[in-house]
Amino acid sequence: MIMRSEIITDIFCPMSVNSIEPVARRSVLALAALAVAITVSACGASGSAARSDSAPGRITAVGAESQYANVISQIGGRYVNATAVMSNPNTDPHSFEASPSVASTVGAAKLIVQNGLGYDSFMNKIEAASPSRSRRVIEVQTLLGLPDSTRNPHLWYDPSTMPKVAAAIVRDLSALAPAHAAYFKANGRRFDATLQPWLRAVASFKRLHAGTPVAVTEPVADYMLQAAGADIRTPWVLQADIMNGVDPAPQDVTLEDNLFKQRRVKVFLYNRQVTNTVTQSFLRLANQDHIPVVGVYETMPAGYSYGSWMLAETRALSAAVTAHRSTNSL
Amino acid sequence: MTRSLHTRTTWTPRSTETAVHALLRAIVEPGFFADGAVQTAAALGGVVAVVAGLIGVFTVIRSQAFAGHALSDIGSAGGSSAYLVGLAPLWGFVGISVLAAAAMERIGVQRARGRDVATGIVLGVGFALASLFLYLGMTYHNGSGEIPTILFGSVFTLSAAELPLVIGLGAVALLVALTLYRPLLLASVSPELAAARGVRVRLVGAAYLLALAITVALCDLTIGAILSTALLVGPAAAALRLTSRPHRAALLAAAISLACTWLGLLLAWDSFYWPPLRHGWPVSFFIVTLVLIVYLAAGALARGRRLRG
């Protein structure tokens, strides 16, 4: 299996505009316009790195997030060139905006896998700007039949999500290159098999530690925690506020503080990708009160495949509960 | 019948008590005073409010509200650069405000003719820098919520560790204003007369600009870079509508500013229980709205007084 994942690093819109009150939006947009003007000129050099060099005979595919690109390349193997749009675990994916180079990569793709639920809505804009009849788009939200009101967009943490995505990728790649259908199908089966250790780890956690109280900063790993039977004690609104980059209410912050101070949780899952003064103070409290910390990621960290990444997160959760061990970063 | 009468007589005082209690609970939701974030916000916001009220009176007398606004907007560049290098935003706010004040002084903020132009130019550069720093910060840091924090403040997320620094900076600003009180007042009202009396008008103006820069930086911390002029100018302007004596106006402005800040904190706390439920409204919104209400009320009061007198 060859994995060609060109990393696109020029992320240029710094603000998550949705999260700010409408009054503020105009001034933020004014700032954004300035930022665009500056960065378009400053990032010209790095932008060319995103040019997709499609080897002849290969299907060009794009995963909006690196985990989806990883699944595409595991299934497409030598017949597919998969590129990830968001693959930098050091930035907040929620505030990502596409640059012109991303637009050209996406425009050339024959297969696109994107998350939906507003997590990567810039993909829809780019696709609309470069219409193509032969392009196939798998939106995971649509694939799973989830309504727009679904609160938690981090669908890839749900153990039942990726097998369905993989099946859709097998189907679409087979339609794009019928000659290799058997090859894609075999890779799809192999992919499902690579998930087995993770699924077993989740099931065993549920069997041994169901009801374990945990605290989180954001709903990043919530689907996995729910599958593992953990009891998420952090109020949803606090998780959503941190995810959306708005100030949480002091009442909710105090509630979370008390989860640590009164040791009412056994593990603290901390989103490494989005931190601010509030999450940092939670981290400090958790460390003070000797509550093991598990660092979680929204975008697949380097050196992992989707299955090994999920397994590592679940093992870190188990280690926190059984051995009282922190896994600050993967 | 007797029983019901009996229960009624014993119930009346207690139900009044519960009604009062319920009202108090409705205003000061349980836990307001005990909450750590509220205590820190009240202490920090209180210090900032008093300094802003006192210094703001001179800003209004000297007609430097626009300069103050420019300094606070430029603060966004400071806050974002501090975030970029991993410092507390306050350092950035203070550093950039003092630098910008120096730049404005050099370009000629003291001459009435050059003032708006100098201020406008420095203001534009400040926003340009803020856009660059925010972009770089968002690209290379894994953060969230910096933009609302820097532009609109988030006093409930401040740490108590910042209190000594805030008090120290506030003391410096007040010390400058107190030391220069008389010459500053004279130079503000009539620069020509002050110069004739031997006051070094430019030096006094520059020292005042330093105090203003520090005050603005402190306001940036509580209600954000965009809104901070409201706290600086609003209470002072309201106070000057009610009294023309500078020292009285300064004290009154400090009181108004403190009241608006603390009441703003309380309303923000209570808004947790308003729709959308469990989402507190931003503190800055309440503080700035209260300042406007006081300013309008002071205008009405002053008009009423003129009509009667």
C-alpha cells in the first residue's frame, strides 16, 4: 500500500466567524479581509506544494480530514492518489478555511470524502465552484443519515462510522475503475480487519469499566466514550462553548472545576488541538488532583493509520483507568 | 377552619421572607459571590473600572477620546502578538499601547490639527498588525477563542495571578495623573495659559498619554480591545454632565464605572438562566450597555437641572 498524502499547510483564515455575535462579525470580517490580503502574498510559495501530481492511471481522491484520506489510501492502494486537506494537528480544524491551492486540488479530485455537519463546509463551496459530473462525493453525515441538528460532528470517533465509510469508498472507487473492483473489495475487507483490535478494546472497556465517570474539554472523543460506556460528566454546553471558541459561562466552569477538585471523575480527556486559558486551567486542576489525562486529537496525528490511532486513544483511556497513567500526547 | 387560620398567621411572615429570599435568589443567583471566577473578575474589573473612571475624565476634558479609542483598538495587535509568543495578553496590551502612544506623540497628537490624522494612521497600522498576528497565531498555535477574547474581552476567564500586575499598572497610571494633576488640568483647559505659567505642556501631555495608554490596556483586558473606550470615556462623560469640577467628576466617574462593571458581572452571571439557557451573555455587552444608560440618564438629569435652575 502506498500512501501519498501531500500535506497542505497554508491555512489562512484565522477566525471562526460563526462563533462570534453578528455585531462583531463585520469587524472580524474586516480583519479577515486584511489577513487574506497579507497571507495570500505571504503564502504564495507554500501554496504550490499542494499541487496534486496525478500519476497516469491513478484516481485522484481527497479526504477533507487526514483520517478520511488515510482510509481512502488504505482501500485505493496503488490505484489511488489520496490527499488530505486538513492534516495539521496543531491547528483548530473548526476554524480552517480553504486557500486557492486547496481549491485546485479538490477541483481535480474524482472522489471526495468529507465529514459534513458544518465541520468542513468549505468543501461544499469549493465543489460548487468547480462542478464536475464524474466526481463522487461521500459526505459522512449523509451516508449515516444524520440530521443537520446533530450536535457532535466528530463522527470518526464512533466505532460504527468508518466501516460504512470504507464500504462507500469501495463502491465509488469500483464505479470509477471497474477493472480494479476486486482489488478495492479485498482492501476494504482488510481495512475492516484492521479495526478489530480497536473494536475489541472498546468492547472490553465497556465490559470492565462501564459507567466510569470522565471529564472532557470538547466533544471530540464523545462517540468513542459513549461506545465504551463511559459516563461523560462535563455539561454539553461547556463542551460546545469550547468547541465553538466562545467563553463558557462561569457556572459551567465551576461545575467542571469541581469534577476535578472533588475527584468525581477518573479520567480527563483533553483536546490537544484546541486549547485556551480555560482548558489549560482545567488541565492544571486535573494534574493537581492527580486525575490521569488522555490527550485526544481531531485530526489523525503523524505516524498513525486510522485504526492504530483509534486503538491508541482507547488504550490510553484504559491505562488511565486501570494503571492511573496519563497519556498527554500520542 | 381554625387550622387554616392558624397556618395563615404563621405563614404570612414566612412567605414574605421566602418572597424576599426568592427575589434575592433571582437577582443574585446562588453561588455568585462564592464563585472563584466571579471573585477574580470583580477584583480585576473593579480596579480597572476605578482607574478608567479617574483617567477618563482627563481624556474627555482634553478631547482625546479618539486617541483613547485608537490606543484601545491597537491593543488588539498587542493582545494577538502576546498570544503568538505565548505571553499573557495584558503584556501585549500594555506594550503596544505605550508604543503606540509614543508614536502618536511623535507624529503630533498634541497639536489639535494633526491629532486626528496621527491617530488614524497609527490606528490603521495597529489593526493591520493585529490581522497578521491573529493569522499567525491561529496557524501555528492550537488555540480557540482568542479573537473574541482579544476583541471583546473575557473577564470571567482571567486568572487571579494577574491581579498584582493589574493593581501595579493601575497605580502607575493614577500616580502619573495625581502628580501632574494641577499642571495637567491647566494644560488641558488652556494650553496657552499653562505655557505662560511655565508649565511644560508637551511633557505633561506626553506623561498623560502614558497614563492613558496603561489605562486603555487595562480596559482591553476586561471588556476587550474594541469596546474598551466605552469604559474609559463613557463614565467620565456622564460625570462631566453632572458636575464641572474635575476632582468631583473624577470620583463620580470612578463610581459610575465601578457600578457598571459590577452590575455587568452580575447580569452576565444571571444571563446563564436566560434564553438561550445555560449560555451566559458576554459581560462586555452588559457593561457597555449600562455605561450608555448612565450616560443618557446623566444627560436627562443635567437638562432637568438646567430647566429648573
